[in-house]
Amino acid sequence: MAEMLHEAKGYGFDVTTHGFSWEKLKAKRDAYIVRLNGIYNTNLSKDNIVQINGTAKFIDNETVEVNGEHVKAKHILVAVGGRAWIPNIPGAREFGITSDGFFLLEHLPKKVAVAGAGYIAVELAGVLHALGADVTLLIRHNEFLRSFDVDIKQTVFDAYKKMGVKINLTVHVERKGEDGVVTTEVLEGFEEFLWAVGREPNVEPLNLGSTGVTLNKDGYIIVNEYQDTVVEGIHALGDVCGVAQLTPVAIAAGRRLSDRLFGGKVGSKLDYSNIPSVIFSHPTAGSIGLTEEEARAKYDQIKIYRTRFTQMHYAMTENYGDNKPPTMYKLVCAGPEEKVVGLHIVGKHSDEILQGFAVAIKMGATKADFDNTVAIHPVAAEELVTMR
């Protein structure tokens, strides 16, 4: 919204703003969450689902205890999710917040440091900067978004640098103080310090030691392709398993597990390949399938199609000067039939664009299929079916 207001003048609108109220946004956001939770609770009640609010722990392989009450079941599903991880360094918890704390802020901080290199760090840094904060991104390695394709990483990185986000690479945070942080140098004057350096599973309260459930080296629950643990009747899915940690993935896995256990669909399971993923960065980015590096390691024959351009939307805008938001589209094709095994895009509306193309990738589309699709003009996504 802030970006649209800045762009409006170029389209002939005389827009006058009188600032931004973080307090009003937070109040409306909080009210929306309360309303949403109420809707979920109502729907559960309509379906005659009994809710017990409390922290559950296992007593044995068939029993959990909640608020002193024992509940026994043939099937027990563990879907407790994960939480933001904070490093064990002086001042980290006392003077820092996580993504959870971000939504509890009562005012927009003027100067913020964000530690992390994943999509959460990049997204929150982008939001804070767009709303007017002075943002410094502290990254332990020499790049961010490391699990994404090289062209997504570089395009978003360059865009953030140009729009004014300060990015400090190969930084090791040693200590956090009240308004500063000690790395190889002392950085001061921050109102908030946000940790976005990883997540960990919420397994400690579960008392899994009373069961035979196994964990991997990072503490995540080990399951097979059907979301079954090694203990019959105990299942797990979502972030607590550490694979494709996205809410829609957990929902999809839960539906298939329910179909298998109670709907008569014996072989029902989630296919974890070709899961679309979006980074709500500035500009947005999206990805499905293999990165170029992964494809070259898997296939003997790879061909890359790539285009970079400025979307027509920005032809009229005046506020960006020479730094108009970039667009990059990339197809990774394998074999003589040029099957599209990876699609990676950066640019305005990438989130919406990716959803439709994800269906094509999931169905095994080839470059010829893309070429045989008539383009819609004038839209940015037409570039994906006209690349040569």
C-alpha cells in the first residue's frame, strides 16, 4: 500500500498523505486475528469436534494428558509446529525480539537491525523499510535466501541494496546491548533488534520420551511418506517434522492423512515434490521445482531460459528514478523434451502468477507447452510463454 501511494502521482493522482499509523494497523490486524480464530472455533463446534485447551504431553503410546485429564485414542496426530530460535549469546533474549514480537510492537521503530538470511528476515526487512524504518540486515554468510535459485537471490539482493536496505555480510553477532549490537564492529542506535536466524520444533513439552517416537539430529520428528512415526498410531506433520515448513503444506498433508485414516483412501499421501513457494519481498519472488544448481546435478542435459525487464506498470511512475523494481523470469528445462523442472520469478505480482504456473509444472509441462500457449497482452506473465 505504501508503495502504491508513492506511485500514484505518476498516474496523475494528487495524493496527500499525513503519515502512517502503525497503531491503527496493529489494532485492525489484531482484531482480524481474533475474528478469524472465532470463525475457526465456531466451525469446529459445528462439526462436533471437542476442544481441550492446554498443553498436551504423552503418557504412553496411546494416551496424552492435558490439564490433568487423560485422553486415550487409537490415532494421535502431533502438529504442534515450531518456534523462532534465538542464539545463546549475551543479551539476545533480553534485548531482541523474533517474528512473534514483530506483531506485538506498539509503534513502528525508526531504526531496526534484522539478523537472518532466510525468507522471514528478508520479508520483515522489506516491510519495515517500505514503511519508513532505517533497516540494517545482518547476514552470517555472503548471501541471503541461500536455498533459492541464484537468480532470485541476486535479483532480490540487488533490489534491496538499491532501495536503501543496509546489508552487512559475513557478520557474527557476539553480543546484544540495549540499543546496539557487537559484531566485528559496534553498531548502535537501534530501537529494535529482530532475530530471524532459524526455527526449531516445539517438541519439549510433549514428553516424547514416554513413547518410541524418534527425532532427527535437529530435533524434528521423523515420519515416513504417510506422516507415520515409528510408533503405530502416532502421526506427525507440519513444521514439527522440519520439511517444507509452510502452512498450506501442513494443511494439505493433514487432509491426505485424514483421507487415508478415515476416508477409505488407503494410499493417500502428500507429494512433497514441486511445492510452490513465495517470498513476500520487495519485489515479490516465487519458485517451484529445482534450482539451476540442483538441475545440473541431477540431469545431463539442461537448458536455461531467462529474461530481465522492467514491467509496464512502472513506465508512468516517477518515485523510483533510475531504480525501478526489477523483474526476472527463469525456466530451468531438462532433457531433449525440455521438461520444465524449475520456474523462478521475481517481480510485481509474482505470488499470484506462480500459483497458476505451478499447476503446469506439477502436470509435467514442457517448454513446448509454454510456447504453444497464447500470450495475454499486456501483462508481465506473458514473458513466461514468449521466451526464446
